[in-house]
Amino acid sequence: MSWETLRLEWDGDVATLVIDRPDSMNALNTDTLDALEDALDEAEAEGARVLVLTGAGDKAFIAGADISYMKDIDTPAAQEYAEQGHRIASRIETFPAPTIAAINGYAFGGGMEFALACDLRVASERAVLGQTEIDLGIMPGWGGSVRLPKLVGDEIARRLIYFGERIDASDAHEHGLVGEVVAHDQLDSHVAELAAELAAKPRHALQGAKAAINMSHEAPREAALEYEARVWSGLFGTHDQREGMDAFVEKRDPDFE
């Protein structure tokens, strides 16, 4: 498929979703949201081993949702818009491979919420992040009020949401909002290295690890531990489990599927 506002690019088994509206700071209009859903379907169907999310141009990751669209909609339309945003964030969160947000600039509102749904977040030194909805008379509607507190803690999340504060990459790293900060001109190459390393790991073990971590956020402790044990034991007998352990014993590099 091809879309006017989004590109799906491949480098081996690594799929990169590029929001391609640089003149609008990659704001998420309805066409882009529809394209995102299609592109996630395609990346999954094609067996992506890693998914990277980023924005086109040199200024913005995703500067938020489309305010020109939102300003005139009523409650039922807003509910549909919220449901679509939630649907996409959940697809990113549960995508059957590691996901990386390459935050190359402004990440506000819905853009930050999609970054929160990724497994890993790498920020350019130029990145600026914020749940800025409060100054529009609204609040986060695509998962920010749920995912942000789990990532940075309740107090920091409330401050960021209540004040609509915009923070730079250094502060975002200090709060645990991003995993690392790199020079702006090294972001793409660094993320490509991370993605290539992850793509070389055993696919099913990564899927299991991601599912178990996600379950730990959703289920009671005992249920999450039981789920981990089931997923762990289910990996035994697979090619990658046998190959990984044989390679360890034989002191060689494993050759995973």
C-alpha cells in the first residue's frame, strides 16, 4: 500500500513508520490515523521483527493530533476519535515485535502518547516532549493519563499533565520518559543499530518477553507470574531454544531463525 501522509520503509526485517506531514509538524489528521492502522496491519502481516516509529523532517516527531479537525467536533465524534487513537496506541503496545520511538523533535499530545505506547524511546538532543492538551481545554485522550504515570510515577505525570509542561530531552531522560538521548545527527543511525540488534534476537522469545512484561502491568502479581511461567516453558522445544543453548554449551554464536 501507499499513503500520502505516511511511509512504511523496510531495512531487512525492520519496518519503519514515518509520519510524513513535515509542513504540519507531522500532526495526526484523520487520513494519517487511517494510514497508521493500515500500515500496522501490513508491517505485522509481513513479519516485521522490529517496528520503528518516527516523523519526517527535522523538527517534529509528531506534534500532536489535528486541532483544526478537533475544534469543531461534538462529543460523539470526539468519542470516535478517542477510540481510534486508543486502538492505534494499543496496536503499537501489543505489536508482536519490539517497537522503538525515534523522537527526532516535537512530541506533544497524541504524538507523545504514541511514543509512550512504544517499548523503547530514543530522543534526539533537540527533542521536546509534553502532554500539552490542558491548554486546549482538554486532557490526554489516547492513553497518556494511564501510560505516563506507570512510566514516570504519579507525581511527575500529574505535573506534566496538569501544567501542560514541555520538557527537553535531558529532563525527559531524567524522569525516565526516554531511555537515552543522542546527538540529533546520530539518531537515525543509532536507532538503526538498536533495531538491527533486536532483529537478530530470537523472535519468539522476544514476543514472549514483551507479552509477559505487558501482562505485568495489567494483571495481579500472581496471575502475571503464572503467565510468565507458561510463556517461558512454551519456548522449550523451539528451534531457537535448542540453538541458543547448544551454542552456549559449544561456545559459539547462535544462529536463530
